[in-house]
Amino acid sequence: MRLLTKEDFGQVKRSKLKVRTPFFWGQAIHCTKNKAVRIGIITTRKLGDAHIRNRARRIVRELFRRNVSKIKSSASMIVLPRKNMLEQEFENLETEFISFLDKLGILK
């Protein structure tokens, strides 16, 4: 359920569908050849030290895991967590993540 190769990331990055929210930035595509929802998480050094980047990735993976059943099965997406995310309660992040997915147009 992850984007692993450079080609997979490149395919999603070429898409025109980009969404920016206070907590996430992301892109998504609908790929008919894939039958599973796939996610790629990018954390840059701008976010902070390694332990902060790892925490942000863990949070996004957990948000994805809890809401994967709400996402269309042919979707591939890239998510970049933003610094504001680390200061929020998980429940708030979950509602923002769902609205983020809705803006990307990949909710069922």
C-alpha cells in the first residue's frame, strides 16, 4: 500500500491535482491498473530533525490506516506533512485529513 519506486512517485507528481491545507500538502491520481490504495509520504529537512520527521510520518501512516476504507481503490497519493500538524490533537488531524482527501477527490 506504499509508493516505492521513483517511477511511482513521478507518476503522481506529474498529476495536476494538488491540494494545500494548513496541515498537509498533497497530490493524487486515479490509476486504473492498480487495485489498491497507495500512499507515499515525503518529509523534508524543513520539517525538523529526524525524530520530528519520523513522528510526522507515523502520524500520517496512522491517519491513512484508519481511513483507508473511505478512499477509492484506484487512488495513489503523495502526502507532505506540514509543521502545523505536529501541534494539533490527533482527532483534529483526523477530521482535517478526511477533508484533505475530499479536496483531492479520492473519497468514495
